[in-house]
Amino acid sequence: MQKLALFRLHFIVFLWGFTAILGKLITANTQILVFYRMLFAAIFLFVFIRVFKKESIKVSKKLFLQLAAIGFFMALHWLCFFYSIKVSNVSIALSCLSLSTLFAAILEPLVFKRKVDVSEVVMGIVIVACILLIF
């Protein structure tokens, strides 16, 4: 079981790195790249749900709006990610992407009105220190 988890971790790291490399190599502009990425993801998810979940899926208006908002922020995230690759390089873009845990540790208590988790902030500081060490 632990080997499977380690394999999954390595596979995800490979996918993240490879996504950034492909983003640098593809000559299409950022908006087109993100549009097709989101389109193919939506088509794949639709087919996946149709194959593995036989009954139809009913979505309320409220849930639809929540899902649309999530989709909007995912598209915004991908736009920023691929644009950062185009204007700089892959290593800087991926280093900045690793800062998302620090931003989540800072913003999540504000948004969800919960107590700040010290371990998350410490991990964010460690990430910043590692990035400073690299560059």
C-alpha cells in the first residue's frame, strides 16, 4: 500500500512537471491553451460519468452556480500558470505554484473563519526558505 502511494506521488510530480514543459513548448497563446485544456477535461469527465455512473445526474441551480464558480477559478488558475511559464520559465512557474499552500494557509482562516493552523504556516515558511535557497 505504501509503495502504491509513493508511486502515485511520483506520478503526480511527473504530471505537474510535464504539464509545465508542454505549456512552454506549445506555441499557442495562453487563452487558447487553457480553453482546450478545460474543454478536453469537461469532455473526459462527461464521458467518465456516463460510463461509470449509469443514472442521470441532477444538479440544482445552487450547485450549478458553485460548480461554475469553481470552474471559473480553475480556468483563472490555469491562465496564470501557463502565462507565468510563457513569460519566465518552467522552474520559476513551478516554484511559485508551490507557494499555493502558503496562500491557502493564510486565506483559508479568513474565508472559513477558522483558527490559523500553525503547522500550515510553518510549512509555508519552509517552502519559502527552500525557494530562496534554490534561487
